[in-house]
Amino acid sequence: MKIAMLTNNYRPFVGGVPVSVERQAKALRALGHEVTVFAPDYGDGKNGDQDPEEAYVVRCSCFKRKMSNGMVYPRVADRQVREAFEREVFDCVHVHQPVFAGNTALWLRKKYHIPVVYTWHTKYQDYLHYFPLFREEEKAGPIRRLLIRAGRDLILPAYMRWFTGKCDLVLAPSKGMKRQILEMGVRTPVEMLPTGLEESFFETDERRAEEIRKEYLQDRKYLFCTVSRLEREKNIPFLLEGVRRLKEEDMDPFRLLVIGEGTQREHLEELSRELGLEDTVIFTGNIPNRELKYYLAASDLFLFASRSETQGIVIQEALAQGCPVVAVRATGVEDAVEDGRNGYLAPEDVDAWCLKVWKALEGPAVQEMRTRARASVRGCRSVLLAMQAEQMYRGCLEKRQKEVAGYVGGHRSGHVAERGEECAAVSFSRLFKST
């Protein structure tokens, strides 16, 4: 199959969606499919042109204005997209955001009569603060506060129902997220398809992990880590407060590595100093993805407090390295962490969370928990999930081709008929070869 993936953010931007898009594209190519990623052009040589994956990426123009966290606003139906679809025949569009890239995807669906699959990666209600209108709700006047609540509680859900209603299939990264999507009233078929892990994440270099422990532990006993963009929705202040409480409770000496970057880093470093944690919490900045697994393997626990996840890819990466997780109970997180088996879940309460950290470190089955952590994500390999995606794409393609061929009981234009026959001939040929 020839698949077009559309995304509003991609490498070099660091985040869960770029990771998901890249991994899925690589896994589908390994199965013999042609996958082209349509992603923003960040300009100034920032696209990573030396990366081999860049050969499969079409960079599209963006508006000059950016969000505070570095995300960009891609142009809808950009010239690069139009020219690519004029040159080649794509069988399916897989889009990863409902606006900008999403609007382009719906335009392509209408123009070329091909199916659109949408992955619901993000709880958008938790990200509205990136837009000026929705910032500082508590300081807003009554009229603005009313607009903010209407946008979050009425307009956003209505838009998502409209957008998904135009798609052929909606993919949820976790069971909890699928349940929320259905509760919102989405009528399009919804299936679960999480982001997978590459084989390299199941490989461990004990020597490198030990070097990291020695570098950061020095004379301490425990090494903890968390991986996150340092943004408001990731709830890092809760972790810092929890770490302060653990320190007050005379836990054996430890260190926490906060891996990641973001607009909140300076604020979080200042908060760490105010809490007396400057020698306990280390802000490492971003770590290259190929090195991240060594930091996870070196850690005794992976600590997580975000409540805005739809899956929590970094949690699965930690589990693959045998690192138990202590996390705040939330959608997406609950699907990965089995309380008492590969980690612990706690309510968003510092005392309850600290108790779970103690249990994970001092419990009677610490080593067994590390073994169960690895076992719990064996089915999350990218290639296995790409096979599921392949079947879903084919189902959407066959359904869409039947719609085009029949076009509501035979009422169709010559252009639709011609395009449908062209798509069918090319697509079934590719399906036969793939099989």
C-alpha cells in the first residue's frame, strides 16, 4: 500500500506524536509498504537532513507564528502536499491531528476519494492554554471565563465529533482513551492501536547503565528518573513535591533525573531550589532517543505524574528496560501500569504517592517486579502493531472503494468513477503483492 501520514509536528520537535509517527512509518516500511510523512518545515537547517528517515519525509510550509512550546502552524493543503498527490496515487491517508493536518486530510479525502484514518493522540482540553484566549482562566473576567468554558466544554467536543465524523476510522492509543472517545459521542468506528516499541528498546547494555548509575549516584543508594516535556500539563511540580516529602521521611539517599526540555524548565529549576532539592533533582535536558534506554535501565524507578496522556509512550519504554513505574492514576497510564505487578498507581495525593514509592523499593518482590515489567510490554513491538494497522488500512480502503464504485446507488460523476477505478486497480495490485 502507499500511505500518506500527515502531522503538525515531527522531528526535530521532541514529543510523543513525532515518535509515534516515525515508529509506525518505519514498521510499515519493514512490511513492504510505501509510507511518506508530510511534516512541517522548521527551516534554517533544523529538519535533520542527515537522518536517513528524512528521505521519506516531505516538508511543508508553515505560518511564521509559533506556539510558546515551539509547535508550528502548518498551512492547509500546502503546495508540497498538492504536488505530491498529483504525482502519485496514495491508497490511504493517516492523519495525527484534527486541525491543519486534519483539515488537509479531509480535503484530500474529498478530492481523491481515499480513506482517512485519524489517531487521537492528545487530550486537547488539557492543551488549550497554549492559545492566548484560554490562558489564565482564574484571572479572566466573567465574560472571558464563560468563553473559555464554552470553548473547552462545548465547541471543542462538537468540533471533534464533526471532524471524526468525516474520517473513515478513529484510532485510540489505549483502552481508556477509546472509552473516552466513545463517551464523547463519536459515531465513526473506533479501534485501539497504541504506539509500538522498536526492537532496540528491548536490548540492554548493562555496562553503559552502570556507568550512568556511577555518574549520578555517587554515594547514594537509589536512582529515579522521569522523561517528559517540561510543560504545564505534565505535572512536574507534583513530582518535585513528592520528592521533597520522600527526603523528609528519611528515605535512603537518592537522586531524580528529570529528562526533557520545555518552556517550564527555568520555573521548575527555581521551584526545585525553593524546595531544597538542588542536590537531589538533576535536570539533564533532552537525551538522544538511542541513549534514553540506558538511563531507564540504570534507574530503580520511573516516576510519572502527568494526567494528560493518552498512552504514555515513555512508560512502556521504561517497562521494556525492566524499570518499574510509580505513576499518578490517569487515562492511558492505567493501561500500561498494572498496580502491584509492574509498578504502582496512586491518586494525585503526595502522601499516597510516596507510600507507593516506598512499596516499590522496599516490597518483598522487587526483582520479580522488574521481570514482570519487561514481560508486560512484549506484545508492544512496533512490527506487531504495524500488522494490525495494515489490516485496518485495508478494511478502510475496501469500504471506501465500494462507496466510490456504488456512490449512493449509482449517482456519481465521471470524475469520481474514473478516480475510483484508478485507485482500485492500483491498490488491489499492491495488496496482492503485499500478501
